[in-house]
Amino acid sequence: MVFETYTLSNGIRLIHRPVKANVAHCGIILNTGSRDEKEDEWGIAHFIEHVVFKGTTKRKAYHILSRMEDVGGELNAYTTKEETCVYTTFLDKDYKRALELISDITFNSVFPEKELEKEKEVILDEINSYKDSPSELIFDDFEELIFKKDPIGRNILGTPKHIKAFKRDDILNFIRNNYHTDQMVISSVGNIPFKKLVKMVEKYFGGIAENIRVDKRKKPNSYKPRTQTLVKNTYQRHCVLGNVAYDANDDRRIPLSLLTNILGGPGMNSRLNLSLREKHGLAYNIEANYTPYADTGVFSIYFGTDKGYLDKCLNLIHKEMDLLCTKKLGPGQLTKAKNQMIGQIAISSENNENLMLNVGKSFLLYNRVDSLEEIYQKVESITAEQLIEVANEILNKDRLTTLMYK
């Protein structure tokens, strides 16, 4: 894969992947999210993601929403614990329109008080709808449990109390303190000459005042395993168990990713799916996940089951984890697991929107992007001994936190 890069004088970086396609994708990714909020700002990063669409110095909300829609494009945004992103999909002839709009809503939003109050109601409804989805809510409660009293453990949406209290000045203060130009990447995948793209980016982003990050994020507090049961009015029993894990700069994140895939990845042949669902018929949804953050990470296993099967499911999960901790994968098993992961990576890279977002995040964190061949080589180099070592560290029964909804 060929990637072209450029850095503006204010520190904003550009990365572009040229492709022969009529549809293009681009976005701006900021290295700031909910973990950068102060306690009285809980939920403001996500709130800003909503209200940047409510008007700029040159556009009202309707004109923002119609700008890409009028030419068949799509405009979207998301917030995570460490990122904020505004991105769009469009025909390649509309690059200028897309970049100008992204710049306008990211840097020229005016946040009218009337619109803020209206959007608060939308977010309060989003919070309430989330509470109706225990299979999603439990992940937030789990991270709050393992990152006790730490900003990274707080959910992204905030609380009704915090949302209702936000004022325009709170938004402007958060942006001023956290939207750093050296922590921004414009990512693009599309059919456009790079020199032409650079010229557009300079026009719409080059005049943004430099704002360099000085302070570093505070590393989460030391981890202590916990077990907690919460009473919820649900038919199913929901459970997450897991551990803190390797951060985004730790080389062991790749063996852990492979281990997670073997144990409960998206394939129907994952060990947990074969055991709990196919062999015993105890769970419809069983999955393992690994999320690396800048200075920590989270490994987790989630399942939902009938109230009478909770303990049996936990016993089967611990059995599969124990096997990975004690029984080394044979050459055939290891090769099969690697081939499956490589295939998943290759298929995912065919989606150009996913590629644009993944490339942008990689460039934001590492200031580089590994080629597919380099990624494949890293997967191929994983040994059975490394997997045993990682399993004994992350899947260690004495290190696991368990959260149950009963």
C-alpha cells in the first residue's frame, strides 16, 4: 500500500491513500476524547461531537447537514475515550466541498445556546436508550469497575446532571484546552492527485492557529481485581470478565490480539463460540475483545445467557482460558489461527471507509502506517511460547475482574 503524507506548519498532519474509485472518504481525527475531561466536564467531548453540526460562522444547521447530502454524500462523527472524529463519504469530484465543510464545523462552530438546549434532550434520550441495552451498558460498567475513579473508566455519554449543566463557555474551554493541532490528522482515501489534495488542505486548514499539546495524560491508577453483581430487570443474565491489558505501544498487543481471536473473535469457530453455543447451546452471544489505549488496555469476555446457565457458562469459559494458559498450540493450530487473522485483516482493508479511519488513527498514534505485508509478518512471527506467556499474564484467574447483571 502506498501512503502519501504531509505536515502543515501548525502541526496538523495529512495522510492519503490513492485508490482508483469514484467514491472517496476523508475525515479529521483528533487525539482527544472522554478520558481528557475533568470531572465536571463528564460527557462534554461527546456533546461537542453532536453540537458542531448546529451552526458555524457561515452556516446554519440545515446547511451543514445538506452540504454533503445534496451531492449524495454522507457526513458523520464519533467520539471514543481517546478520539474525536468528523468524517465524510462522497464522490471524488467533491473533495473541495468535503474538506471545506470538515474545516468549517471543526474550527468555526458557534454553539448557539438555543441549539445546545435542544441537543441536550437528544443526548438524554440517547443515555436512556443505552440503559435499555444491557449487552452494551455492561461494557461501560465493566470499565468503570476496573478503572475505579479514573477518567478513562467513565462512560462516554456522561450523566443527565452533567449534560444539563453544560454552557457554551464550557464547550469553548474544552476545545481550547484539548484540540491541539499537533494531535490532529486529516486522513483521506480516494482518487485525487496528492499535490491537489495538499493545496486544498493548506487552504482550509493551514490558517488554523497552532496549539501544541504540553500536558500528558495521567496514567490510570493501579489495577485491583474485583467481582460485582448488579441487579437489573432483564430476562437474561449478562456477564463480562476480563483484565487490564497491554497499551497501544506494547509489542505484546499483537500476540494478545491473536489470542483474543482464537478465544472469542468474530469467527464462528472461536473456542468460546464452539463450546458455549455450538456444543452446549447455552449462549446466543459470546465474544472476546481487546482494546488498547495510549497507556493501558482492556481485555474482556462477554456473554448473555439464561438465568439458570450463568455458572455453567463461567465454568466453561474458565476451562477454555486454562487450556490456553497450559497447553501450547501445535504447529497446525497456530498456522490456522494466523491465517484466519490475516484473512480478516485483508478483508477489512478492502473497506475504504474503514481503511481511512484505521490509517488515520495509526498515523495519529505512531506517525506511521504499517503496510499489510508488515502486519502479516508480525502475525506470522508470533510463537506458541509467546501465546502461552501472554495467556498466563492476561487470562490469569487471580487477575480477572467479573461483573454480572442478575
